[in-house]
Amino acid sequence: MTTRAITLLLVTLAAAVPGIFSQTKCLGNLDIIFAVDGSNSMGEDNFNLQKTSLVNLVNKLAVSRDEIHVGVIPFSSSVAANQVIQLTGNKTSLLEKRVFEKYIAIDEAVAMFRRYSRGGSVPKLLMIITDGASTSPSKTVTSSNIAKADNITIYALGVTKQVDVAELQNLASKPDKVLLTPDFRTLEESLLNATNKACVDLKCVDSHIDLVFVLDTSSRVDLETFREMINFVKDFLAFAFVDNGNFRVGVMTYSDSANVLFQMTTFDRSKQSMMDALSALQYTPRAGSNLAGAMTLLKEMFTTRNGDRIEAPNVVILLSATYSNINQGSTIREAESVRAQSIQIFTVGIGINTAIELDGVASKPLVNNSFALSSFYQLRPVIERVYNSFNKFCESPPPVPGCYMGYSDLWLVLDVSSVSEGMARTDYTGDFAKLKNGVGKMMEIILDPSVQNTDIHTGLVTFSDYARTLVDISSPNSAIQTQNYVNTLPNGIQQSGASLVAALRLITTRARDQNYKSYVAIVAPETTYQNDLANIQNEFNRLKSLGYTIVPFVVLNNRNLNLMNLQQQASGYNYLYSITGYNELEAATKNFTRDRLCYGYVPPTPSPSGGLCDNSGHRQNGMDVVPHPSDCDKYIQCYYNNITMLDIGVVRNCPMGLHWNQPSKTCLNTTQVRCTKDRCREDCEPFKMEGACGAYWDCENGVSVPKCCPPSFAFVSGVGCQLDFRCKDMCQAEKWCGLCQKKPNWLVASGYDVQLANGVLGWLPRPCFYEDFDVVDCDCSAPRNQDDNIDM
């Protein structure tokens, strides 16, 4: 074996000429060890390229006593203590070290971290660089597990096609910590990307973000401040995933007028060109400050022709060193119109005496979106806080609370045709990732041990041109089987056309227990529901006669389907979910689980129940109401079956924009109710309202206030109003028309009793003429000739 030396000729940054190195700044301290390949397999030239890449990277790191500490361990067959660079923040000591020998030294890295790391909240990062497989793979994996147990984050960088990807995945802390690069010429860029990922806690590594910087270039901004602005933008972008297309970035300036330096498409997927353009920007101040004009121009930048993506969150970072003096009265009004388009605005004011104007421009809450600094030296924490706010763009919908599912039967009918594949794939992998995620999350809730009495049975049918029953609803452990099969979609079915009728005909089993609603949930693109409408209607009717409620999940793709007709053909508007893409399926299935599977009925229990309906007065009166235990805009209508002496509760929704008020037993404006469970008491973030694609709750003084997005905008949780021409739902406050005044006739399914004068005059029996009474719908809507859903 030949012996190679890696001489780290590191330039002390304090003495470096500005512009030679683009320094990588971590958003905090970091202890990092590089385990570098020194084996003969790479050859002399590749070894030297690796050495150069490592030298250049460490030169770009802010290595110092108070920031980044660096260690280097070579590997091939052994590691000698005198050949290791221990963790240090002293660049001079790094300069003096020479590295020899070659072996994967994870154990040595663990020992080094234990001895030299600063502990506490300082992250520990081990970056392994290799061009081949380990000679002792089992020992290597064991050592990496020990390192992970010590809270060491491991990145595995594979160079060339000879690497063992499976081994790298076992080594790395997570799948996204594996980076592959085709050769040693591209190693430096991969090292820089890996270090940047380690330096900022950006969970949304796959999220798309459209970002525009707005820079104040008025004459009140001096040359030094201007340069600091440019440096801030470059430092911020060091952590942005531009080259893979996730981030699109535009930059504009304003003084007496606003000007676009480059649009979001100008340097798409080319971070280096963007950095060069920023470095070349000249200081040309002009008198006057027209921030209102900048806000107006922003709306033009966030258009599809200038690179705005409908699915991507829109973000603005405004850097200003003065207040405006042109069109000042229009500034906040123009900013409000920008935010109304779901554009999040961060404002950074440097050395400004009053922050009133920038606070009026910034998104709310101000504590997260408006920053008043005395100098640019305070900017570094702002980068971290802004990036942390991006994490909400990929957060999953909130979990469904614990619920009671009872003895429901649930058939899942999933379209795996070529159209569905094209809409549900991720990064063109063709693996139905979004479909599997949306349905899989629902199955996780069903199988969650915290869910009470999970005696729910599930069946699974998939279809394209033909259909297959993958899990029969009567199978033992049907829910577990369903979850397993969902993860393997499309299960051998060729992705061609779609025949929903063939799939529905495979369901022939009657719903098991009529005391609980059972469902046939269909997930398919809009076009699938448009084929063979007459036979689809016949199948819906047949399934309803078997005791099932039909729940279509419609993934819109052409907006030609008459959703009103589909609601009538299925089981009504309460059971239809229309979504604009498979990425919204998880939220839709969770809403279905929460609103239907969990709370379609509060479990019947013998009196006295001690349950949610206990002490409501319904046992004396036959019916009464109590507040919902968690949602302000819902209430529970309680019924008492005096034949079986059982309680039944039905969850009902207040009209859009209203909250339930228990003292008056009515739905009122939120400001009148002041619900103690209002989410806005703890969190100021707006959140989606059920009932319309553009409806949402905004938070004002700790109270939820109903709001509507502009026409053709849909509200997306965690993001805001997003342009969506398919959003045509009416979004407006509804009037409260009173409680349901009907209760079942417990002896006759085809009848009901109606309350007279709020119960003062008792109950009057009435018949259902064509269908049976459904207590959930408070109407004669249950299919005739089947046992009533609540008939005891």
C-alpha cells in the first residue's frame, strides 16, 4: 500500500481577501468530523481532487473557537492516533497537521466527539466520504449505530457509481443524509450542499418555495449598508436548494421607483449565476423611497409568466434602512393587497427609529415576521428564524384526536389507472406516492392503539381497466392487511384506463352492524366519475341498499364534473370530498376520519352513560344538545332511545363562520361566544374552515374570525390563500336556522317525531314517504328496505 498525505493548507478567514471564498455560515455552533477515504481504489488523481475539495470546504467554514470546530479522520485499513486531526476551532493547528493511512474510523470519531465536543446544544456531525464498499460492512453498520445512539448525525457521501448505496443508507442517520456525486470533480459542491443542510434546520427539503428579496436602495442607504444587504441575501441563499429547482428566487430594488433586478425564472436552477449577479450589483442610490410602488410591483413578480408556481408558497423578504416618503399613505394598503394573495412578507428594518410602517407591511404575527435591528450585525439570527418558518410549508395536517369508531365497515376503492398515476406520483417516480400517503395516514389512525374499540373492518379494491379485491372485509386482521397492501400499490394492475363500475361490483357483502354507519370510500380522479354514469348510479344505489354510505374523494383534473349531481347520486354533500390534487388527500382522509368514522355517532351506552351526553336533559325530553369536546364550531345533539334505554349523540356543525353557544343553545358570531377551546387562544396562525375551499379562520385578539380568500383563491393550511381558478365554492357567512327539531321514531324506521314549540307541546309523529329517517341527516334520506342505521 502506498501512503498519501493530506496537507490542509487552510487560509485564516480573518486575513482572507474579500470575495475569494464564499463562507458557509452555520446558524449556530457546530462540531464536524470528516472521515475521508485514503484507500488505493480511488487513484492518485482522485485522491488529490478529494484533498482539494476538503481544503476548499474547510476554508469556507467559519472555523473559530466560538463557532465551528473541525476534525479529520482518514480511513483505509487502520487509524493511527498521531495521524488524526482532533476537533478544534484553531485553524493554525489545522494547518500543521498531516494525515496518513486509511480506514473507516467511525469508532474513532465517536471517541473524538466524546472527548472534544462541546456538548449541550452544539450539533455533532460526522461526514463520511467514500468511493466504494466497506471491507467489513457488518462492523461498519454496528459502529454507525453506536454513533447515532450518541446523537451524532451521519452524512454518507458516495463518489462514483461503484459505491454501495444500500450500505450508505445503513450508515446515514436518515435517507436524506445520503448524497451521491458522479465523480471527484463534483465532490466539492456535494460537500458544500451537505454542510449547508447540516447548518440549517430546514425540514422541507422537498418543498417548493418562490422567494423574492426587496432591497432598499434609496439615498439614505450608504455604501456599507448596501454591501451588507447583498451579503445577507447571499448568506441566506447559501442554505436554499436552488439548483434542484425547489427554490425560485427573484430580486428587486426600490428608491423613488421600483425595479426588478431579476425574475424568479432568470437564474432557475443556477445558484452560482445568481450569486455572481448579486456580486456584480452596483451601488446606485436615488433620492426618495417609494415602498408602495415596490408592493405594487411585487404582485406582478408573483405571476405564472414570471415564474410563480401555483403549488409553491410565496415569500417576500424586505430589507429597509429608511421609511418611505413617496406615496406613503398607500404603502400599508398595497401591502395588504399583496398579503391577500397569500404572499408572506418578512420585514427587516435596520437602524429605523420607528417600525410602524414596516409592521404594517409585514405578515402577522409580527413577532415572527417583523424584525427591527440596530445594525446588520444582528442579521444572522434572522436567517434561522425565517428558515424555521418555512418548515410549516411541509407540516402534515394536525392529527385526528382520539375517537370511537365502533363496528363500522370501510371499503376503500382506489383508482390505479394511468391518469391516477400521473397525478399521484412524486418526482415522476410512478409509484403512487401521494395516493399511498393519503390513504396510508388514514389507516395509521384506524390502527392507532389510542383509538377506542377499533373493531372496524376494512376492505380494499383497486382498479384500472379491470378490478381486483386485495383485501376482503371479512378477512381476519383486515385493517392490517389493508395497510400493508396500500404500501405496495398498484399491486400488479397495469396502469391503463379506469372502470369504477367493475370495482364497485366486487363489493357484495352487507354492512355488518347497522348501529354504525359503514362506508364505501372511492379515491379517483374527476374523469373516472364521468365514465358510464348510469351504471355508476346503479352501483351506488345497490351499495346503499347493502347498508353503505358512499364517500367519493374527487381529485379534480378538468372541472367538468357536476359535483352537485354526484352528491345526490352518492350520499349527500356531507360525504363528498373534492380536492385539487393528491397532495391534499391526506388532509381530506383525516377530515373524513375525524368527522365520520370518529364522530358519526357517539357510542351508545346503557343509561346512565357517564358519556358526552350525560346530564344533557335528553333522557327527560327525548333530545337535547351539549358542546363538542374540542371544536368550537360543532355541537352534539343527544337522543335517548326509551325502548332500549341507550344514548346516541350526533355531531353537528354550526353554519359557516359561527361558533356554538351553550347557554343559548344556538350558533352565534365568534366574538359573542368567546369559546374557551378556540385555537386562536394559543396560536395566531390562520387555519382552514370546513365548508368551502376559500374559507378560513383568522386570529384577532385570541378569537377566530371567519374570512374568505379572494375569488379564484383557495386557502391552504399553513400557507394561506393560493391562486386556484378551480376554487368556485361560495364563501360567505351563513344564517343559523335553528336546531334539528326531529328525532327517530324508535319503533318504526320509516317515521320520525317532530318537536312542537321547542318541546313545550311535546312531539308529533310524522311518516317518511319514500325513504327511512336518518338521524345524522335529520331527514328522510336513508334507503328504504334496509334496517335503519340507529334502529335498536
